[in-house]
Amino acid sequence: MTFLSPVWLWLLVPALMIAVLYVVMYRRRSRYALRFTNLDLLDKLAPRTPGWRRHVPATAFMGMLVLLVVGFARPTAETRVPKEEATIIVAFDVSASMQATDVAPDRFTAAREAARWFVGDLPARFNLGLVTFSSSASVSVPPTTDRAAVLSAIDRLTTDSGTAVGEAVFSSLDAIDALRSRERPPAHIVLMSDGSSTMGRPPEQAAREATSRRVPVSTIAYGTPDGTIRMGNRETPVPVDGPALRELARSTGGGFYEAASGDELRAVYDDIGSSVGYRTERQEVWPWFVGIALLGAVVAAGTSLFWFSRIL
């Protein structure tokens, strides 16, 4: 936390002096009471003592002073603020290797649930599109603010053979350009895959095209080295392959992530959503301090009036 007018914090010094004076005066009264040796008479004169309650109004009053001083100093805090506009394309790998069960219950199911989480966490004003890819790539949902359409498309996803990472990037770029014919918001591609590109144009060519169009591609390598799928009567290894995805992200200015479980994938999507959907700004938070200070004033006055029939 930083302060725009820190000079006001010097007022904490007299506030501290008031607190010290209160403690000194209380101890002085305690010593005077101990010097009153006729305890029976003292009990008749003051049969009931407020105990800890006597300190509640004073404590609330001091808290009010401190909070008001801090509020005058105009404190600021970092706040996550949604960006005004952007276009995000989620490129989803639906290749057969996504059926591997090294991620419970399987890569495909866990990835679909994490994608739903990502869709729900993006700012509502963002245009969001969905591209699916296996042996080829297609735009399942053009960029739109209709989240229900994207979620419905995710629920309908099925797997197929082949992995065309480069084609997924090209299809995503085409979807972005179709929207940019009307608007020019910043764009970002989030591509999740579990294997190497085996079909279509190579990822290197797609990376050059994305760079020329100034569209970063963040990639997620999803799965573990131990993944297998059953093909016929035998188990076929489908280990996750990260280096190509790492290079695709690096060359386009995006981020590279690895996830080996559904929870990790959701955390990755959270991180990407925070970076592409929000910006961090310093905003003044003094109204919080003033509001709590006013509440302290009410507590100080209320408890004093209720317990001692006076306001402080």
C-alpha cells in the first residue's frame, strides 16, 4: 500500500500521544483506588465497576482517529480492473490422444471443464471465439460476447484423429480478422494441446503469420509423459510434447504453460485470464478507511451512551 499524501501520516503522532495519555491517566486512577484503604466503604461508594467495558469507547475512538488519518493520507492499492475490449480465441485440441486417462477422468473431460471455467472468468465485454482442431481446424464459434454459445459448443466437443497445431493458429487468425473488419480490439490466442503437430501447415509458419499480425499465442502443454490410449488391442503411448508449443509461444510473444492435472490446467487458465483479460491499476482506497472510521465513531458513542449514559 502506498500513499498519495503521506505528510498527513504525521497526525498519527498526536493520536499516539492521546493513547499514551489515556493509559497514564488510567494507571494513575488505579493507584489512587489502591490507596483508599477502607475497602468496605469503597465497595459501598462504587459497588459496580465497568471492568473491560470502560476501555471499549476509548479503543473505538482511537481506532477512528487512526483510520481518519490514514484516509487523509490517500492510500492506494493495486486493483484488478477488466480491460475495455479484446478478442480471445480458445484453440482446443480434440485429437484422439486427448482420451488418455493419465489425467482423471481423462484429458478431454478435464480440459473441457477447465475451458468452461476460463470462459466464465473472462470479462463480459470481451469477444470470445472457439476453434477446434485435430487433423484439421475449424471455427466452432466466431468471436462473440454470447458466452452461452461458447459454453454450448464446448459441451458438444468430440475427439478425432490427428493434430494440426499450425492450422489451429491460422483458423484463429482468420476468425480474429473477420471481426477486425468491423472493430480493431487487441487479440490473443490461447491454444491447448497435448501432442506434436502431425498434419497441416507447420507451427513455425503459423508463428510467423501470428507475429506479422501482432497476435500473441499463449500455449498450454497438457498431460503427462505417461499418457496412453488404447488403439485396437494395444496401448499406444501419447506423451505430452512441450518444446514445439514452447517455441510457438516464445516466437509470438505469448506465454507457455504446462499442466499435468485438471486442477493445474484450471490454474493455468486463471493465470492467462488475469493477464489477457485484466490490468492492474493503483486506485485510491481512502473511502474504506473513512467508512470504517465512521463505524468506529458510532461504536465509541453507542457503547459509552449505553453503558455509562454519556457520549465519551
